[in-house]
Amino acid sequence: MNSLTGLLSQIPPGPAYAVLAAAIIAESVLLVGALVPTLALMLTAGALARTGSMNLLWIVAVAASAVMIGDALAHRTGHLLGPRLRTGKVGRRIPLPPGGEPKP
């Protein structure tokens, strides 16, 4: 069993919602989807809701909020770092989409 999934099942509901939100935000912003098992966390949270340890409505609300926050932060990160990444050594090797021009 994954350590985050095991942690989610062993901590009280309040911190469990925070762990769930942090994992979802980390997956969106830091692009660590392969390292942060959010699907397994969501399935574990659903199972805990079935047993009565967590509230399903709170799980859905926390997950939806975390996804929106993570996407907004990822967009902001791309806006701030995008031009620098595009003009960097590796970024210059990636072709632009049709009609796309790099911003100065």
C-alpha cells in the first residue's frame, strides 16, 4: 500500500481532507502525477466515506476546490515562467505550433 494512501486511512478526517487537497494541488502545479497517487487517494477517500470515516460531500468539495486552485496556480506559473522556458536551451528545440510566435 502506498504511504500516502495508508496515511489517509490512519489520520483523523480534518487532516485527511488537507492531505487530499495538498496532493491534488501538487499534482497540478508541480507535474508530479507519477509520484503523487491522487487516483488512489480519491479511491481511498471514497472507501473511507463508505465506512463513515469521511464525508463524501466534503471529499467532492475539497477535490473540486483543489483542482481549481491547482489549475489556477499552474496557469500562473506558466504565465510567469513560460517565456523564460521557451527561450531557454531546451525550449528553443521544441517547435512552435502553427501560427505561434514566441513572446519577447
